[in-house]
Amino acid sequence: MRLKSLDVFRGIAIASMILVNNPGSWKQVYPPLEHAEWHGCTPTDLVFPFFLFIVGCAMSFSLSKYTETTTKIETNIYWRIARRAAILFILGFLLNTSSIALDVLLNNAPVENFGKIRIMGVLQRIGLAYAISAIAILNLSPRNQKLLAVAVLFGYWAALTVFAVGGYTTSALTPEGNLGGYVDRLILGSQHLYKGGPFDPEGLFSTLPAVVTVLIGYFTGEWLRVQQIKTRTSINLAICGLSCVVIGSLWGFSFPINKQLWTSSYVVFTAGWALLLLAVCYETIEVRGWKWGRPFEIMGLNAIFLFVASGIVARILLKTHIGSGKTAPSTYTWIYENWFLPWAGALNGSLAFALTTVLFWWLILYGMYRRGWEIKI
């Protein structure tokens, strides 16, 4: 069984990720296309949890042949899980490495910078969250899976609000004063965190609640697999989604909604929005048979390839320059300032640059789709 609505949802998530990651200028971005500075949630802050939610939904279908049998699970399935997680982690690490490598090769940056490579990142988190979730799914009963998800959410809440770090109060939850940042600095080292900062938004400790985002997607997929394709199913999805949005919002008063810390309230709140969007996709595509989602479905079929390839190209454009001298703009900036800024203005030009980037990659993926190329990990 394969639901097109899930493929479309995945395509929406990855297209949105490309859009928000590639503005013409980071100084000229419409507020909804920016991340919340710290506490709070913008539409952009929904993108990554949407992707993890879809990973969980897909796992419901891919692991069904193992979860629906009482026979002992073969060891090779764990090797497949480990292999997939390792590939995702390595791809993400290589993306981080490529930025420094390009600086060293093209901009005479010191070789010592390789000692400051960021270890974690988006793909690394996806890989770890996938592996932990898969192991839990294969070894725990459905009831215990749900108990685990609840325990992690409340345990993470307790951990961040009980343990004060760096002289800050537990109510502050600052970038410098949170347990997640302390754990990341202790294990990974500050020089290997995002921009060498006090914490990493895709750090190790905050990956634990991200696992719950995957599990919620899995629970949703499991439920969908046994439902009839009808409007009542869409309504139930929407009701659950609205309930999660309300619960997450209320929880946010005591444990702020925060993407960078991946707080428990953020998990519930974003899962609610994921369920609402999935309800729309399910109703229009599965129930009513509307064809609007094909462009997104094409992007969703090669989502990981798209993320990696677009990341490499963006880094090349940022590290190469047009002209000579210290004031020579990067190729990325030159394209924005010469092809988009003159006719669209600063803010709209930055948005047009991002939309053009999405269109550029859609055309490449459409060519892959026409040839039947689907790169899987």
C-alpha cells in the first residue's frame, strides 16, 4: 500500500526546505520565511519536523512486514537500519566538511579549520532519529512505543527545567544555559557545534524529542493503514491535529515552544500542524482524487538527493567569487544583485531568488522522474 498524499506531503516539506534555505540575501527575508530567533514558531520552523513526521509515516509501511509477524526478526534488518542511518549521517557530515574544504581550496583559509568541522546537522539528526525509532518499533509493543514517546517528552521537559546550567535559572532556557547545550559541549566540544556556539540546534540531546516526532508520524501511518479511504478519516486527522496544536500551545506557557531546543511543546505543536496538512492532502488526493500534488510528488521521490545536491551547489556559489580582490562578491550574491535585485527590489528579489532555486531543482527532478530515476538510501 502506498499513499500518494504522503509523497506529496514529503515533496511539500522538501520544497519548503529548499525555499527557506536559499534566499537571495539573508538580510532581506519575509518574516514567515525566517526561523524564530529563539522561543516561538514561524511557518519555517514547521518544515523540519514535517520531514521527520513523514519519515515516521513511511516507516509504518516499510517496516510492516516485520511488525506484523511473530517470528524472530532477522539480524540483517538491523544492519539495513544501521547502514541507512550511517549513510545519512555521513552525507550530512560531508556537507559540513565541504564548506571548509571549499574555503581552504578557493579562499586560502587555514587548513586548521578542518579541526572545527561541525559534527551534527539536518541529515545527521534524520539518521539518528530514524535509527532510534526503528529499533524501538521493532522491539516494543504498540502500547510500549506510545509509553516511550510520552516518557521522552515529559522526561525532556523535566531535564531542561530542573537542571540549571552555567549559572542560569531553569526558567531562562537561554542558548548558553540549557542542559542540551551542556551535553553537546561535553560530548562534541564547542568547536564542533553550530558556528562554534554554546549549543547546536541539531545537537545530540535534543535529538531525543525529535525521535518522538518520528514516532508520532509512525503512529499516524499505522492508523492510516487500517482506515477506509473516506472523508471521515480526513476529519479524524484534522481533529487530532487541532487538538495537538492546542495542547502544544498551552504546554508552551510552561515549556516554551522552541525549535532550536526541540522542546516537548514544540514536538506536540508541530505534530498538530503536520496532521492538519496531511488531512488536507489525504482528503483532496486520496478521497477526492484531485491531481494538484504531482509537482510536489516529483520532488518528494528524490528528497534526500535534492537536499544534498542543492546544499553542495549553494556552497559552491557562496565560496566562489565574481571578480578579484577582497570586495569581490560571491557568485551567489552576484547572481542575486545582478539578476534579481534590479527588477524586483531587495525583499522581493530575495524571494524571487529562492523561488527560482526551487524551480531550477524541480526541473532537474522532473527530468529524473521522466527517466524513472529514484535514488534511495
